[in-house]
Amino acid sequence: MSAKRRTPARRWGQVLAASLLLGTTAVLAPPGTATASPLGDGLALTPPMGFNNWNSTHCEADFDDALIRGIADIFVSRGLKNAGYTYVNLDDCWALPQRAPNGDLVPDPVRFPHGIKPVADYVHAKGLKFGIYSSAGTKTCNPAGFPGALGHEQQDANLFASWGVDYLKYDNCNNQGVGAIERYTKMRDALRATGRPIVFAICEWGTNDPWQWGKGVGHLWRTTIDINDSWASVVSIMKSNTAHAAHAGPGHWNDPDMLEVGNGGMTATEYRSHFSLWSMMAAPLLIGADLRKVSPETFEILGNRDVIAIDQDPLGVQGVPIRSANGLTVFVKPLANGDKAVALFNENETPARIETTAAEIGLPQASGYQLRDLWAHTDGHTTGRISALVPGHGTAMYRIGADRHWFQQPPALDGAAEVELSYAQALPVVAPGTPAAYTTTLANLGGAPVHGVQAHLTGPPDWSIRATSKPGTPLLPEFEEFRTTWQVSAPPGTPPGRYPVTATFTYLTPQHGTPATTTYQSEAVVPELPVLGTRYLSDVLWLRSSNGWGPVEKDRANGQRIAGDGGPLTLRGVTYAKGLGTHAPASVEYFTGGSCSQVRAVVGVDDGRTGAVTFEVWADGERIHDSGVLTQADPAAPLHADISGAKAVRLVVTDGGNGTAGDHADWADLTITC
């Protein structure tokens, strides 16, 4: 938690340029790097793993004794403890606003009726560790004004130690202008003086470049402001944190903030990317979801031991991008046994093929390599090529190493099902009653042929799917690919939504001639068909949306994290009943199918906000309207965009150049005519 909210990504270009100029290992610790903690206490030699309540509960009533005990129980019962999750941590609002007469902090008797020590004892009895929160200021960050530790460092450290605290998150609010190094060093010394081993997490949001001085003061330090449960936040924080990779290592970690996996604001694909990227960055993995309420898919993501092993690798090197262009990035992380972890990351909204080679990622030349897919949990071999069609906002993740016995593994295969797009970055739209063209592809990345390949494409039971070219081949040689074209139709009346389309390939393994199957997931997006006449776009289902802060709001201004929490759409004193409330950077896309003619609106920064934004309208892949920069000082601007012939229309808001704080952008009286 912090007093701030968000910031644009920083230094992404510098770290990428350095990686490309110097080579991957030039900014990374070489094998054999010492793994002793800079603090000499043996703590946090791998990034801490556990739980913190803030991202799911904040200071709401469900943050209490029962939550913490319940999380500890779930860690054990759902296998998270065995996967490496250790710390169960409290965040702000656990104390009363006033200290006791003797100066001690007082646990909130409603949230923790028996105090803190019994909760810590319960966590310890499960074989886990317990963490707590304070601030290096006179008060914590919550407006209720809970006591901070500034001026009470030793007293609070002694109290924490007496309760059995194993981890302290130390925030930066109400710091009275005292230097960060002085404040955090004083708490480090107080924790040491207790004689209890306590992991010390510096949470000053990267304001004073803690990566430059945090080593030896704390075990980890926040590099950015708070994360929120959105794709824009994850990408921005990842880019900022990556810039400091050279400062991380055993006992001293860059902390890009806690995990949002399972909190509901992103898709499963985006959460897998979030978890993959944090693991590639050797980041602390602190679960931020209330595990009593999450889906089985959340446990599958958080419990992926193949990915966790990359985060927890004892070499302790933070992965870096070695190549990035047009939103497609190759990350590499050296591992203790000489292998490399590779993440192929697609920042964009639509699928894209990303490739690299063993040579590019810095592996020694070899006749073959073992390649493990860390999300599919499958092993194969490759002669050096690594390739995947990565879904929009997705990440493919592998572990690869030279292997003299590579031929004992089946060839690694790269399969896909792709729809013919109407324009670059389009969604795989299948309009009811209108056939769409798909292509399945299977590429052989290995050093042995694959026999008896058959391609199958399936979708919902009532859909029509038929091959329009040969669906099988008797032989798929090494380094070659096999393609089949298909016609896919959704029946008239199919409800709008996203539907699975699955490519399945059967073949015979070259080692034993036994049947094998590999499956690749794709999708079809069924849109709401345009209705003749003029409609408010807030009454039309969008194809997709993204927003810089919280959700896009219908008929309300953008608010905070929760849908519906914004106020009325208000521009220069005029309130509008209909429209969209967005926040830069934002994008909202609608299906128009070539049958609509115009979009109209009144646009501007919502009253009372301080942002600067631009409003854009895109027809297919072409920008057809740009408002120029608008601020709160400018009058509301009329918008009229001719969208004749476009199959899809996107409404885009960008930052006007002064940072995204306050960029609440209203599309008032927003209509479409078809």
C-alpha cells in the first residue's frame, strides 16, 4: 500500500538497450555468484513467498482474525505450503488509531479479539511464518491515521518480536521529511537488536531509488507505486521493475508489489502472464487474493511448481528482456544448473508468433536441447528453435538446457489455430451466420520426423467446422510445418461472447511409434450484431475494453477500483445521463460489421480532475479522429467520426503528456448510427 496510486513505466528502453548492447549475461550475475545474504542473517536467499491481505480486502470488515487463520489453513490443505508459500502477512488497519498509555501499539479488538500473538501462534503451528505491517512515519497510509513507527522503532520492533513476527512490511507515509535511508536503517537496527530473524521489506515505492542503497538495509524493496488489478498496471510495473535487474540477488530483491492473481479484474491468460513475469523477475510472490473465494483456476496458476522453481532458483538472477519490438518480448533468466528460463511475452491484445533460439538466449552450441513447457508441463527436444503462437496478453514459458540425450525426448511441436483477420490486431471475430476462415499449423522444432499427423478443429457442438484443405500428412519432417485451412460458422442467434476453438493434432512418436496427442487452445469472439438506427454506445456490448484505472464505466464517470463507484458524467458543469467514463490509457472496441456510418459524442476531462488526455476514434486499423490534448481548463469538445465501411471501431484515450494521474476522460452523449 502507498499514498500514491500509479505511474507510467520507466526505464524500459534503457534496460532493453543495455541487454542488447552488452548481451544477456553482461547485466546478470554469473554462475557461482555468492548466495550469502548482504545482511549476513541468511534470510530471503530466494524471493519470499506467501500472502498479504491488502489487494483483496484493503481495510474492509473481512480483514480479521478469521481471514488470516483461514489463509493458513488453505496454504496447508491446497498444497501451497508444499509449493513454497511460507509467509501469512497482515497489512494496514490491524491496530487501533491510538497507542496504549505505555506507547505500545494496540490490536483492533474487533478484527483481532484475542490480539496478534494467538494469530501468529496459529500460523506458526501450521509450519508457516507470520508477517505484519507498519510505516516509517508518524502514521500509516490509511486516512484513519493508525500509528506509524517513526520515533518508536525499537519499542515496536520489540513488540513485534514478542508476538513472533517473522516479516515486516515497512511503508513510507507521513514520514515528516526525514531521509529514507535514515528511517529504514533505524528500523533495520531495531529489528536486529531484538535477536529475532525478521525479513525486512522496504516499501517506499521506489521514490528514493532504494535499489541503490537497500542492499544491506532490507531484504527487498518496492521499486514502484502500488499495483492494481488491471493489465495496464501489470505491464507498467513490469517495465519499471525490469530496469533494476542488476541490483537483485540472494537476500536483496527488487519488489514489483504483490500478486493480483485471482482478484477478478483480469483474465486467466493475463493472470498467467502476471505470474510468469513476476517469476522471471525473481520477484517476491505474495498472494493478494482471498483464497477462500477464488476459483480452482487461481490455485492452478499460483500452484504451478514449474514456474515457481524459476522464481526460486538459487542462483538468484533477475531475468531481463533480450529483445523487444512492437509489444513482443523475449525474456531470459539464467538458472543455477546452467539451463535458461525463457518467457515469450505478448503485450498486445491479439495473438502473435514469438520466436528465439538457443544461441540468442546464450546457451552453448549443442546438437540438441531439452525443452520443458512450464504451463503445459510437457517435455520435448529442440535443435535450438523456440517458438509459440502467444495469445493476446499471454506468455509462453520454457526451461531449456543442452542435453546429450535429447533424442530420447519427442520433438517439441509448435501448434496453433488462427483466424483470418480483417485488419492487424483484430479480434478473432466470428459473426453469426457469416463463415470465418481458420488455419491450423503444426511445426516440428525437433531433430526427428513425426509420422501420421492428423489435424482436428473443434468448437461449440452446434457450430459448423469443416476442413477446406488436407487435414493430415503421413510425414512431418524436422524443421517443417503442416497447415490446414478450415471454415468455421456460428449459427444465427448465437449469443455474444467468447467461445473456445481447439486445435488437436494426433501423431506417432518417432521413438516408439506410439500414438500421441497435442492440443492448442484458440477462441472465437461472437459479437453483438449492429442494429439499424442511432443508439447510445453505453447500451451496446463492446468486444473488449481496457482502462488505466478501474473498469470502464457505463453512464458514469470513471471512479476507483470497483464498477459503479464513479460519479455522474460531468463536463463544465453539465451532467450527462449517457456515455462512458474512462481513464487513460483506455480502449473500448465495438463490432460494426461494415454497416455503421458515424460516432458522435461530447468529450473532455471530467469536472474536478486535473488530467490531460486525447480522444481518438479508430476504424479497423486506422485512426480517423484525434481531439488533440484536452485538459480540465478546456471546454467540452464535440466529436464526429465517419466510420463508414469499418468492421470494428475503437474509442481510445491517451495521456496528454503530463502523466496519467487524474486522466478521467468522459465520452458523454456517445452514440453510434448504423
